[in-house]
Amino acid sequence: MKTQLDRARWTTIAATVAVLAIGACDRVKTELLEPQNPGLVDPTAVNSPTAALALRVGALGRYKQLTNGNGGESIWQYGGTLADEYKNADFSSDRIKVDQRLTDDFSSWNYAGTTQSRGFIRDAIAAMRTYAPDSAAMIGELFAELAFFEMTMADNYCNGIPLGHTENGLQVNGEPLTILQVYDSAANHLDTAMTFSARGSDANSVFINRLSRVLKARVLIAKDKSNAGAAAALVANVPTTYVYDMTFSSSSGSNGMWSLNNSTARISVADSVDVVGGVANVIKNALPFASANDPRVPVCNGDQCSPKVVAEDQVTRPFYVGLLYKGQFDPLVLASGVDARLYEAEAKLQGRDIAGMITILNDLRQAKPTIGVTTVPPMAPLSTPATADAATTLLFREKAFWTFGRGQRLPDLRRLIRQYGRSQEQVFPNGLYFKGGSYGPDVNFPIPSSEAVNPLFHGCLDRKA
């Protein structure tokens, strides 16, 4: 079988070089550059191909908001903490409450950075369509990114998300939308991304088209599990080796997962057992990410790591350090061929072909894909579950390990409630909480009160999954 490894890499490009590259194959992707500060740009310089390309690079840099938009803390880390990927290891009562599933309007968890990123991307799209209209793949990539941010908002926040925007310099307030409506918006933008990227047959156009297809498949399944067949058809030709990475550097910032776990030790890779009052306590529904000894989520106990890592609060033990992203500038995966295979496996589940689902999952376990800088070795095959319910549990467990720390666990837990008829007591961590009290009922984040400047917004429509 032909092996193909696609990686998204951006390098800093001088504006004069960027102009020459408009019609060329764009082989470098998503270096996390801070966007231009509009206050430092001469207004006469913004209406040109050079400026359009600079806006594009800056817009792609907004992916950084997903993992370290606020001093290393952002929605991927705290979505994983609200779910069961990470647990709190610092002193902040606000962050402890997220871990305890008692979210409140105390912090946006980078809601502002996430929603504002849409504005940066929209501006870049407008500039590229005006001043570099022949750069179809580049424009398609921006539409895919716009969809990614909208999808992320629907993944993490409550019903009632306003999708406001700026039009001709004027703020257009958004009506509160359900998460399904936000997914619809993302799906429409991905259709546009596929249309633009399909205009070329060069390697970069194919690369962006595959990105758009993987993301569209994810959005389709997020909307309704019955869309799994259509999702599988979209990604049938995406190689398992395909990877679209978010990269980091000393000039653009650190990997946010590394920052909060490996560096500042504010969050630990979570496990299915905690110590409460000196007694081991099983956390209902939590997966044993730390203790499973699974090569997809490699860890070390902080006391035994080299160098030793101690939790910021000095008391959370064991503190588990993730080794999937053990380097400060290791890349994070945004979309991949592994995702594509998981969508195909869910399509088999929806088609009541459990054996077919297991075949896909077992083939994936033998495929040795690379996640970040880690190549996953072959793993033992899975047995075929006896029931559809057991197959569902197995699929979501496999997906949790394959996509650990990539912003997919919280929306998948919500889907188990919304689409598969399970209760939050059957899905989310429940029982005694290791820092006192018990886990709460929250399954998403509220839209913060900072959105109150929008006169159309009056809080979450509801807090349902």
C-alpha cells in the first residue's frame, strides 16, 4: 500500500516572497504566527496582494487560540478537563470547578479568543478573494479554518451561541443559535472549502480538499449519527497517513498541552481512580488514560519522570505527565486520516455491521500512524462485542485514546447523551471528587456574560448536551 504523510507546516514568509507564491504550490502550513496588529499597519498598505497574504498567515495563526490563547490555557485543555482527559492540579477554584463539572460564568475559557478568531479569518477570506482570487486552495483552507472554529464553539458551549461578525466595518450582532445550527454554519463553510480546493489538482489543492472532507465528516456526525454513512463516503479516499498539524516555535509560542501539563503542571493526565481521604476511589465513567499503558496516551508518573515533575498545588498525586507532546514545540493534530477511519467505523456501527466496525478498528491498531511526533506501535486486536450497546462503548473508548487531547472528547461525550440516549450519569465522571464534594451535572460551558454587549443575547438557551 502506498504510504503518504501529509503535514501542515507554516514558515515565516517575507511579504515580497509571499507575493511570488500566490500562484505556486503552498507546501508550508499553519505556523502559529500572531496576526498583524491593525493599529501598526499603514491603512494604505492593506489593499494589496501582499497584505492579503499577510492577513492569511495571521488568520491561520489563530489556531493557536485553541490550545494556548490565554497564557497557555484555552478551550481544548478545559474541554478535556470538563470531560475525563485531564484533572486539575493547581490552586484555582475556578479551574477546580471545571474539573468538578460545576462550570459558571466566572471565566470565558477563551470564548472571546475563539469567537474573535472568526473575524480575523473572515477578513483574510475577503482580502484573498479580492486581491488573490486565483489562490483557490489558500482560500479554501481559510474557509476550512472558519468552519473549525465554529465547530469548536458548538463542541464546547451551550445552546445559544451568537455568531456575530463585522461587515464593512460595522458590527453585525448574531442571534443565539443552537449548537446544531452552529454545526450547520460550519458545514456550509466546509462545502465552500471543498469547492475552492477542488478547483486544482496540484498537491496542495488535494491536501486542503482532504482537510475539508475530514472536517465535514466530523461535523456531519456531530449533527446526527445517521449522517455517519455520508461522512464515511466523504473520507473514503483520505489516506490513514494524512495529517494536518498545528505547529509551534520559539517565535510563535509553545504547544499549549505541553505548557499546562509538562511545564506548569496545572493539569494532569486523568485516570479512572483518584485518592479521596487516603482511599482509592473509582471514578464512575472515567477512562484509565494514565494507567491503561496504552501507546496512544503515553505517560510517566511525575515522581518517576526525568526530570521529576510535581503538581503546581504540591498535593495532587499521582501527577501524570503526558508524553505524547513531551516537547515544547511538538505539533498538535487538527485533522487526520486516523479521524477518517474512526468515522468509517461509526458508519459501520450505524449500519449494524459490528464485525465491519471491528475490522476497521483493528486495521487502525496495526497501521502504525503518527500522532504529533509519536508513532503508535501495533496493538493487540479487539474482540467483537456481543451487542450494539457494547460496540458503541468500545468505539467511543477507542476514539478517546486515538484523539486524546485534541478537543474531541467533550463533544463525543455530549453525543453519547444527545444521539445515543445515555444519561450524563452514564457518560461523564460521577461520584466523589478528589478535592472535596462530588462531581456536578454540567456537560458544557456557558456563554460568558461578556457576550451581553450583544442586545440579542440573553444567556444560554439551555445547558443540555
